[in-house]
Amino acid sequence: MAKLVFPNIELSNVKGVLSDLDNTLYNFDDCHAKAVECCYHTGGFKMTLADFRNLYIEHRRLIIEKLHELPACRSRALVFQNMFESMGKKHPFVDALRFSDCYWRKFLSVMKVDGKALAFLKDCKKRKIPVCLVTDMLTEIQIKKIKKLRLVPYIAYIASSEEATVEKPDAVIFKLALTKLGLSAKDVIMIGDNPEKDIKGADALNIKSYLVKMEA
């Protein structure tokens, strides 16, 4: 499983921090893999785990493609509903809810904040530098993640794609975060794992950015 590598960040003259959450402050990929595997074992499917993973990936792609930029594109319940409809299951929406609950229950249970990321957030708090999460995900889910990771004391605001009605790298979501912080682009930095969404999105507004890497 790939390891999250949090960068060294210079905080001199920084008045605020914009940060992604998934695969930035914790290892999303690891949690996701375990959550999907838990769903597989829950269902008693007549297919291999690899085939189940691929089926999930395909229907996740279809939902994102169909509902791109809409908050619902992040719904696991819609992914499972789409999957079970394709499999001809009776009342697919019922199983969709059950498997979505299973997915997030397992996901949240195995989450662990990255040690270096936590040290950085503690340093921000010590310096009284507010942090705003900038995230392409449903707000409720992200709040649950923050609480599970025990990061509430270090996060001032959340700017979600659900609230902004657009996803990164659209400038609107970054500007929403700046408004919440009451700061300008020159006063903040952006931290994230996605070169296109996080880094280029920040660069377009002349926000200094730092890339979190995933290494084998």
C-alpha cells in the first residue's frame, strides 16, 4: 500500500492555510480499499474481490461522469444502487443504503491521521494560523472524518464542493475558502495531493502550493 509523504512547509509570513483532506491529512486509498473489501465480504457475492473492486470502480466512474460537478456525484449510495441495478437485484435501493453504511462505517473505523500532517496542524494552531479545508466531497462526510481523526481543534472552516457547487480546480471553491478566512491569495498557502485539482487550482490564483505525494 502506498505511503503518504507530507511535505516540509515554510510558515513564515503565512496568515492562513488551505488544505485538501483526502490523501493529504490521512491515507484515503488505504481506507477506501478496506471499506470496499468489507462491503465485498458483507454481500456474499459470487465473484472475486478483484472483480468486485473493478465493478465498483466502473460504476463510480459512471456516476461521476453522469453527475459531474453535482454534490451527488460523491454519493456512495448512488454507486451501489447503480451497481445493484446492473446486477438485476430486487429493490436495489435498499441494498444501496446498507452497503453505503457499511462502506463508511469501515472507512471511518480504520482512519488514522498522518503524523507529519498532524504536527503541521499543531504548529499552525500554535502560530494562530487558521486552516480551511478545500475539499471535493459531501460536507457531512468530511465532518465525520475530521471528528474521527480528532482534527476539530485544528480546522477553522470547510469549503466543500457541495457548498461551492463546483469542484476543484475551479476558482470558485478556492475563493470561498479565502472568504471564510477573510484573507487574500497572497496571504495563504494550499496543500494537496492532486496536481491538477489542488496545485494547478491554487496556482491559477497565485496561491503558493505544496504537493503531498504517495510513494510505494
